[in-house]
Amino acid sequence: MCKNTDNMTSPDPKIIDLINAKKESGESLVSLEYFPPRTEDGVKNLNNRMERMRKNLNPLFSDMTWGAGGSTADLSLELALKMHQTGHVANMHLTCTNMSKNGDPVAAVREALQRCLDGGIRNIVALRGDPPAGENEWKAADGGFTCALDLVKYIRENFGDQFGVSVAGYPEGHPNAISELEDGEYESLSEAEKGRCSEFDGVKYVCKDEDYKKEMDYLKQKVDAGADFILTQMFFCVDVFKTFVEDCRKWGITCPVIPGLMCINAYPGFRKMTKFCKTRVPADLDAQMESMRDSPEEVKAFGVKFGADVCRKLKDFGTEVLHFYTLNLEKVVYGITDELGAQME
């Protein structure tokens, strides 16, 4: 008789329980995030890399993302299950974008959650998700989920406390809530707005205070609905993260806030991602990246030094877990953790 390979190992612990258990130790904790590759060789290479990084870094948990528009749903689930089966505490991203099955906009989400449960995965990142490739606007399916809050509620209403649930937080505001400034408008911004402001190709962008308040109100709703902790969007200015955590506490959000750290691996990728997300790039970082644009190895070495400096500042602030967006690469992550040395022990 064939056995369902989803059921080969015992269930993972919930991440929030692991965080709470290690709070008193003062131990520095690392978590890692990967995305599904596009080719079979890429999948094979990623599985090998995840195993090496698990052995070398002993991450508290490991995330597997869900492609835009649900484009990698099956592979994301398979890779998350593989993570679990090979000793990672898997934290699978799940979106409610483009997840209709046989006309039922909820069925595929329910099926994915059940497969996770049956396969031993006990941690989910509940997200709305991005539009499918080629589309600029996100649209909810009729009768389906409209936002991550709906997904958090669905998980708690239908699966109780069987899953640990995390949600996304946006220290500079969600990209959809970030506005382009008119000429001369910058001077009238509040100090908080100026702290979130980014600039690309001579154009300034910011999540204005009224929109930021809506973002924080919504984040509070997600936590109140049952989220255990928050994983943030990438940032390169530590003060932006500190302000966000302080604002969370002002809003009555008391759960852990884990910083999402985008490793600087290459100049083109850095420019592409920061522009896409409208992420604030401090002037000194911008200048240094520009000075190294034609030297890939210099950029990697700088990425290590810059990343380690950010991590030290976050540790000094009391951050419990450092969550690395690995980009499916390992060299810079190892460099950062080696640079931190005994601080990671």
C-alpha cells in the first residue's frame, strides 16, 4: 500500500512557542526565507542549499513564499513539506489571490491548509498576495477572501489553534498606500512622514500619516483576529523599524515584531527591489551602492558589512529574531552571521 509522504514526520512546534521559550535565554535567533525556483535544477539546488543552511545556521524557522497570483502554489506547498520533512520548522506563506478551485474561491485555500496540517506543518504566514504576473491591480474572486484579515479569521474559525499564524507588517506603509509627492510638497510633511519618505529618479514617495494610521489600524485587526507575530517588509533604515515597533505598542499590538532583512547581494537586484517596494534608501547607503555598481564582489562584501551593522543595531534594540530574505543564496547570509561571531551564539 502506498503511504502519503506528507505524513512521514511528527508535527512542527508553533513558532510563537519557540520564541517564548527562548526569550529568557538571551540567545540570538535566526530565521530564513526562500522562494520556489522556476526549474527542476533550481529546485534540486535549493533543497541542497536549504539543508546546508539548516545545518550551518540552525534557524528557528524557515519560510517558503507563495508566488504572485498563486502561481507557485503546488510547488510552494511541496517545498514547505520538504522543509518540514528534513528538519526545518516550516513557515509556509499562503495567499488568497487567484486560489479558486472548481469555481469555489475558498476550496484551494482550505485544501492547502489541510495538506499542511496532515503533513505536519503548523505555521502559516497569512497574506493577501500580489496580483498575478502581467496584472497591476489585485482583484478578489466573487465570494472569496478580500484581504489577509479574512484569511486569518478563516484559519482561526476553521482550524482553531492548530496553526501558528503570522502576518506582514509594513514599517514604511504598504506599497499600495504609498503616494507620489507633488513638487514642493516634501517641506510640508510631518517629521514622521519624512522618516518614511523614499526617492527614486528624482521623485519622492511617502505613506502619509492618515494612510499610515489606516495601516496600523488594519494591522491591529489582524493581530486581534489571531495572528501570533508580525514579519516586516524589508527596510534599510533601522530607525524606521524602531519607530514601527514603537507605533505597534502605541496601537496596543504587543506580539513579537520580527524584522525582515533583505541581504544585499547585487547592485541590480538592490535597485530593482527598492524601487518596486518604494523602500527608503538612506543617502549614505545610496551613495555607497552607486560607487560600487560595477563591482559585484565589492557589493557582496559591502552587503555583509552593512547587514552585520544593521543586525547589531537591531540586537541592541532588543530584537529577538533576525529574519533573512536569502534570495535563495547563502554567501552573504553566512558572511553576516560570521561577522556577528559570538553575538550569534
